[in-house]
Amino acid sequence: MTSMMLKEALSAADCVAQQLANDGERYAELGRKLRSTSFSTALTIARGSSDHACAYVAYLIMARLGRVVASLPMSLVTLNKSPLITRDTLAISISQSGQSPDVVEPIRYFRDGGATTIALVNDIDSPLAQAAEWAMPLRAGKEQSVAATKSFITSLVAGARLVAAWQNDPELLAGLEALPESLRAATTEDWSKAVEVLTPARNIMVVGRGISFPVALEASLKFKETSALQAEAFSGAEIKHGPMALIEEGYPLVIFATRGPTQASLLQLATEMRGRGARVLLAAPADVADRDLTLPVAATPDLDPIVAVQAFYKMAAELSAARGLDPDQPRHLSKVTKTN
């Protein structure tokens, strides 16, 4: 029987098409607002998969717009009650449910202090949507599987739309319009080799760098969540600082080498790790001859992580089933997590 996780992951292209067909003028208005506002501080506010989506959005903002973006430790607001300066601040939150108090409260705090607050949220009637000045719907529809898939992909798309509107970049805007087709193509990639290698595995490292690192973070979470596989995500630049000591003969290593400035170093890392005996699964575009898994590509490299994670999700659902687990009912987890 096909899992709900797999069904929802495969529906992501239709959800993205639905999102792109709506709210265009609202994003354009938000872009004009952001271009006309001076920010001294930019923050992201999220947990779990949504925090990984925030890492992608933050990378785009820093790379394309030159604004330094930090992830807010929410307990500074919810528990420490720290007197954070809110003036000239941009606060961006991403959430599927919009229910968790430790996401809602900081957005409310910053908005009350005069900051520009944006919520990219699936439930547009949620407390988070009501707390933010700008609530932008993900339009993923109701997500039933505990493991977020289509809501994560639509979060990435909404974040890229935000950046494209802010930058008013025609190439990125055009690339977004082509995403539904690219996502559908991504679901046809054959990653059965990863299922074969990882079904008996007990632990794994997942590696990315730059714009692909958020994909590594998300993949690591999904391995834990749906396959009970101890997985850790590392930047390709960090793996030699200490994690290297874990590498032994046959140790599984998934490397996401998407296009862009960091790709060459990740391909070199794959070669080196193979030389040390690791069982490398190199996910790279079709023009990389020594790849193990084919990464789909989007219209522009900055959107490649979105289609990469689509291909990954299909494999992750299949891996969970191969390991005798139900990805829709991970142990000890529920769909909505509320923390303070």
C-alpha cells in the first residue's frame, strides 16, 4: 500500500502550481515594501523542517541581497524574556500549522516592536498567520502524514518567491514558473540504489554545502523520523574537523552536490571519502559522471534544492517501507508540535 507520505510528496508539483497561480500581486507588494525599508537585522523563526526551509531562504537573501540573516533562538523571547531590539528588523517565520507558541510569540513580539514580520504558513487562519503583518499562504492543502513533504517544498517555493519579489529578478521569477514541470520530472528519478544501500544501515552522514546544506539538514531529519536511522547532517566544509573520525569501511555517506560554487568541493569530498572506505552515495546532476544518484535540476541553480528534495522524498518513503516501518506514523511523534 502506498504511504500517505509518498502520496503527499508526489502531489507537491500540483501544490506548487496552485501557490504560483495565487497571491502574485501580494508578493509584488511585499517586494516593494522590502525594497523601500531599511533593515539593520534580519531573523528567521522556525522549528524542524520549517527551520531547514528558513536556512534556504536565508541563504538566498544573503547571496542575492547581501543582508546577513540569523536564526533566532526563540527561547530568548519565550523563556528568557530578553529585551531584544526590534527596530529596523525583518522577521521571517515558516510553519505548516502555525500553532506552536514558540514560533507565534516571537513574531508577535517583533511586530509589536515595529519590525516587519512575514509568515509563510500553510494554515492561513492559524495564530501565526494572525500574528504576522504579512501572512503568505503555502497552499499545500491539508497535510496528513506526520512527515512534512509537500508543505516543506511549498515553503521553499514561497521563500524563493519572497526573495524574487524583493530582488525583482526576472530570471528567478521565470524559474519559479517552471517549477511544477521540474518537480514532476524529479519524481521519475530512480534512487533505488540508495534504498538498497541504506535498508540495512544503522547510521549515516548527510552532506551538503552552501545552498544544498538545507537539503542535507532536511534529509537527515527525515532519515531519523521515517526510517529510525541515526543520521547527522554536516557541511562539506566541516566534515574534516571531527566527523571524519567516524568514517570507517562501508560507512554510508549521502552527498548532495547541487550546481553552483560549492559543487566542485563536494565532488572532491566524495572522491576522498571513497578513498577512505566510505560507502558514498553521491547525488549530483546528470553531467557528473561518477554520480550514484541523479539530481534533477531546475531552471536556475538557486532553485535546484527544491527539485532535489522532491527526488529525495520519494526515496525516503520507499526506504521506510523497505525497513519495515510506517512513514506516516513515526514513533513518539505527532503532526503538530507545540513547544514554548
